[in-house]
Amino acid sequence: MTEIDPVARLIAIEEIKQLKARYFRLMDTKDYAGLRTVFADDAVFDAACSLSIEPAEDTENWIHQGGDNIAAFVEAAVDPLRTVHHGHCHEIEVLSATEARGVIAMEDKIWDAQGKLFLHGMGHYHETYRKDGGAWRIVTSRITRLHVILGE
């Protein structure tokens, strides 16, 4: 593996942190066109553990391929809901000038249309990233949960 300049490494880490921050903000503000831009065209999103600690029984229905499909899935899942996502404790490993991987701790709260808390979850996003056309994009993303409270 080619050694990466320490300053370039820090810049890449910060750009990836900004990318993930945009992901959370764009999802919560319902900007689905903007959300599409954080994903690579060939991205894969595994949401099998998005509602519980254990993977959904129909796992294949929770894995979405392609940036357009991922943005559409997120829109269908959260559009009628109020969501608040927080990401923190970014662990980013820069593998090359154009590839990286990371784990981001997260917490989210989701309310239904009547304002009743539907889900409060804590866990991690496990991701890979690629720099395309001068911008970092999410290539793979898998959510895992440590704790989920459904309804309160």
C-alpha cells in the first residue's frame, strides 16, 4: 500500500466526516435529492438491522443496491416520519487516496405522524468510501444496533 501524506490523510478523514454529517442532515430534513449525492452509483445499503438488534427475517428485502434505489428506500421509510439522527465517534481508516472505511457510532429517534415516539436506537454504521470526481461517496453502508426501544 502506498504511504499517504499525513496532511492528505487528515483532509480525507475530515471530508468523510462531513459526508456522513450531510447524510444525517439530508435524511432528517427530507432532502432526498441531496441525500442521493452522498452515495456512489454502485452503493449497497444493508438496513437489515435498522429496526432491531437482530437482522430482519426477510434480509434480502432490506439490502438496497444503487444510489438511486437507496435514496428511494430512505424516502419511503422516513418521509412520513420525524427523524433525528446523530453520528459521532468517527473511526476512519484511509486506505489510499481514493478508498477508506469507517465505523460511525449513531443514535436516532423516530416519531410517527401523530408525534408518538416510534423508535429510539443506538448502534453503528459500518461503511466503505470512495473518492470519485473529487468527492467522497458512501460505497457500502451497514447499520448495526446495540439497543432499540420501540415505542415509549
